[in-house]
Amino acid sequence: MASRQIFNAVRSFSSSASQSQLVKTPMQVFGVEGRYASALYSAGSKSNQLQDIEKNLIQLQSAIKQDPKLQDFVLNPVLQKEVKVEAVRKIAESGKFSPPATNLLVLLAENGRLKKLNGIINAYKSIMAAHRGDIRCEVVSATPLDEATEKSLLGVLKSFTKKGENILLEVKVDPSIIGGLIVSIGDKYVDMSIASKIKKYTSLIQTSA
């Protein structure tokens, strides 16, 4: 029953009865958050507002992270539904949000699902990254990479992409890996860290002892 209610709710994003079929997303996202994000993508596709929606959601997500009171409002399960609906309408109005983004907030407030908002925003951002052909790549190194090394690494990573795809590189520093790199690109994961090699060799030595 809950699943049916969610499905009916997300379909309310459709712009008209003749366009009630949801537009297929460029990637699959799962769970309640994924369903709302997929419906939002469908609504944005039909109204040509995909980028406007993403901009609205990123703006809101940033505001929630920076404002403890706003974060408490979103997560507070005690506040009455009517209060939350009115509040999100004002937030959307002051931020000049697109109709689909506004409808999402109102729908979540009405159904007591505002606590799912951050997950929905992240799911929508992932869908939009796939829509643009962006591939997120995370590289972990023991020490910060200099500009030349990062540029060279980016060139190597691009060789794994298809035409039209873009690498979104995020470099993190973790001294615990000692040296080498840990690379995650798309669904691929490669651990080339010294810490990993030491662990492997230690295991081999212990097994043969």
C-alpha cells in the first residue's frame, strides 16, 4: 500500500493526463528517494526545466547544511503538516523556485517525507550528472597531488570514457594509505595503495607460516 501511495504521489509531477507516462531517466536510482527524483526528472524533462530544478535543489541543500534552524525544521516530525506546507511554499517563493521543485517540496511536506529531501536531492544530482554525460571519479592519495600530476591523471582517466562523457574529478587525501592511489570511477574500483599491498603481503606471509 505504501509503495502504491508513493507511486501515485510521484506521478502527480506529470504535466498532463496525455503525458502521464514518466520519462525514463539516464540512470537508475533506487528507493523512495530514487522514485521521487525520477518523477522530478520526468517533470523537468516535460517542462524543459531540468537545470532550473537542479539549481533550486542545490541552493536549498546548501541552505539546509548552513542553517541549523532550517535543518531542524526539515527533520522535525512534530510540526503540523499545514505549518510545513505553508513554510515550504514561502521558501520556494522567496527562492523563485521552478514549479516542479516547488511541487516536490509541497508534496513531501504533505506526506511527511521532508526528511527524505537530502536523499532525493542527491539522487536527482546523480541523474543530472548522467544526463550530461558526467562521470564522477574519486582519487585518494597519501599526500596532495601537484597540478601537473593531477592533470596527467585526468588525461589517463579520460581514456576510459566514451565520446561525450566528462570526468568530474574529486581528489581526497588520506595519509593512512601510505602511498600510491585508490581510484573509483563509475562502477570501477582500483586500490593501488601501498597500505593495500602491505596488507596483502602480510596475509601471504601469515598463510605460509
